[in-house]
Amino acid sequence: MTGRRSFRLLTVTALCVVALGGCSGPSPLSGYDPAESVVQGEAAPTAASPFWVDPDSEAARQVKAWETKGRSADAKALKRIAERPVADWPPGDNPVPVIERAVRSAAGARRTVVLVAYNIPHRDCGLYSAGGAADAGAYGRWMDAFAGAIGDARAVVILEPDAVPHVADGCTLAEHHEERFGLLSGAVARLKQQPHTKVYLDAGNPAWISDPAKITDPLRRAGIGEADGFSLNVSNFQSNNAVKAFGTRLSGLLDGAHFVMDTSRNGAGPLPRSRAQAWCNPPGRALGTPPTTSTGSELLDAYLWIKRPGESDGPCRGGPAAGTWWPDYALGLARRVRD
């Protein structure tokens, strides 16, 4: 299967400037306590990475605004987001402008763009990130535009976070299962028409799908055999060790498929004691391993920041709507990084 081929084949050798970006002042709603700050001096050293860094991200703009206002310590800490590569999530109405902008900028820097395709019909079972394409036809047209905008660029696409796990756990209604499998396998096939695009089908996280055997058949029906592998821990907080162990077990059930994992916010692990909505803006979390292809594992192709750190999970714990930039939360994530 194509997933056996290492993602590293598409990387270029270079050091990617990485560090974190800005946000607003501390808030009790963010779970950030200034006393928790462990950032000293300059932002952390850069990490080897082939991925594109958006020079005009929300975090980058925040850093500039804070520097102008004289908030130099906060701006310095938050460069840990602004100067690191983070995935783009093109919108459901028209993905083309976002992708084309990223592709143009990345080409100039000789970097690989990381994109998330997140527009499946009946998305998120009607929860905080509900929405998606109106129907199968609309999704097919959207995906065709998405893939076409990538063109010949080097790209990694994380395909539909939660879509397969929501089938596996029964959240998505049974009447939608066959359509979903068809749309996902079709999306894999369409994206793989682009010569330098790698595709990873999302497979949830070990705190959600505890038994990897439960998701193997859904992944096969969704086209994992034609993809480059699967993604884990998207927008979640499970530790590197827990995710690696789960990924290795799942890979063994999928003919050695490779995987990538989201480390954007797992530096302090998950919220203790399995509290309600532990996945939604949990306090006290920290940025995780910076994006890199140097993983020390033949199966793990890359650590990625798939969830955009500093963007809300939804209107819980005082947060704004899902996907909205939340400076207070971003500052907390950055301040808790331990070098």
C-alpha cells in the first residue's frame, strides 16, 4: 500500500524557523496563571522541519500587535506559535483562495504545506463543529476544487478529522455510513491524483477508540489502502507515548500503514481525571513537540501541529466559537512549554 512509503521522501533538507505566536492578556477563563510561566529568555530553539510557516497567521499578527504595544515578554513567548508550521483548514464555501495562497508562499520558501480537509456532510454529529457540505454532490465538487488548488505543490492533507471514528463509535447515523465511506475513498483517490500530495485518513485518538481493531474495517472501507497512512490525536491532548503505542498497534492491523500525529497541544498530556468535555479548551495544557519529520520511528512519519494552537475548540470554559482565535488560551499554551 502507498502508506508504506515514508513521508520523508517529499521533504527537503533545511532548518525551518519555528517558535510561537501572540495573544491577548491572561484571563482566568483560559486556565492560564502567570505564575505557571516557565519561558525564559528567547523562544525555544528551532526544530528541523520541511513544513511551511504562515507569515501572516493570526498568531503572527498578534505578535506584531503586542510588540507595538510594548508587551515584549508575551510576544516573545507566543512566537512559539507564530514561527512554527501549523496546518491550514480551508473553508467549506470555497477552499481555493486559502490553498493557493499557501501553495504560492510555500513554493517560494521550498516548503511543504499542511492542509486539513474538513467538510464532510453531517460533520461532527451536529456538535460544536457541525456543518459540512450540503450533500454528496457538493462534497465531491468541493474536494475537486481543493485538490485542483494544490496542483503540483508538495502537500500533506489530513482527511476529515473525526469522520471515520464517528462511524466506528456509532455517533454518525447508520444511514450515512455507506455514503461517508464512498466520499472518503473518493476523496483519497482525487487527492492522490496530485503528484506530490500525501494523504492521511483520520483515525481519532487512543482515549476515544481504545481498541484499534474497532476502526480497522472502517478505515479500509474509507480508502486507507490508497492513502499514505492515518492521522492520530487531531485537536486532542493524548501524550506522545500513548499515541505512538496506539498507532503502532493500528499499523500492525493495516499492513504496516504509516501515520502522523498532532502534537500541537499535548505537551502536558490530557486533562486529569477524565473530566466532562476534557477535549474542549481544557485548562493547564501546553504546546507539544514542534513539527518535524525527525521522529525516530519508521512508522511515524511526522509530528504535526494540525489543530491550530490558540484557536478555540468551541463555546466551553468561556471560549469563543470553534475555530476562533483565542489569544488568552494561546498564551497559556505557550507559557507552559518546558524547554
